[in-house]
Amino acid sequence: MPANNQTFIQNYCVKDTELFDIESLIEGHHIKAARALLKWSMQDLARASNLSLSTVRRLEDDGCSGGRSLDNALDALRQAGIRFGLMDRTMIALARAG
């Protein structure tokens, strides 16, 4: 059970009756960290998410502008076992499942 009265509902976190969109807080360095946990290169993520290498590079360098490309990258990371969580309302925690 999540600590601090947190309940996760897909990509959202409800904490003390406030709803947070976790993905709106994810930045390029989070994607890099997730790749590192998986020991993936940018090309590995591009292949897994059906994105171009330049799009993955842009997502990581530009701090993520959101949209479909970010959704595809996050979906691929999640399918590979990465879990994103919200800590203290503003910090993203990453973990590798399994």
C-alpha cells in the first residue's frame, strides 16, 4: 500500500483528495534514468516505443513536451517493468519491477 495516503489510479495519484497527473511532472532526466534502470540505449527505447531516435533524444533533452511521443515512450518503459510514482507531491520516483 502506498505511503502518505496515496492511491494510484493508472497514471494519476490521489493524495489527500487531490489528483495529480504524474506524467505532467515527468521530465527528460526521468526518461534517461528509466532507460538506465533497464540498461537500454536511446535506440532501444526508440525501437520499443516506435519512435525515431531523434524523437527520443528530443524527449530527453527538451524536458518532455508531452503528447503522443511521451505517451509512447512511457508505455514502452512501463511494459519493460518501469514504475513511476509520486513522492512529496513534486518528486518522481522510479523503480524497476521484477
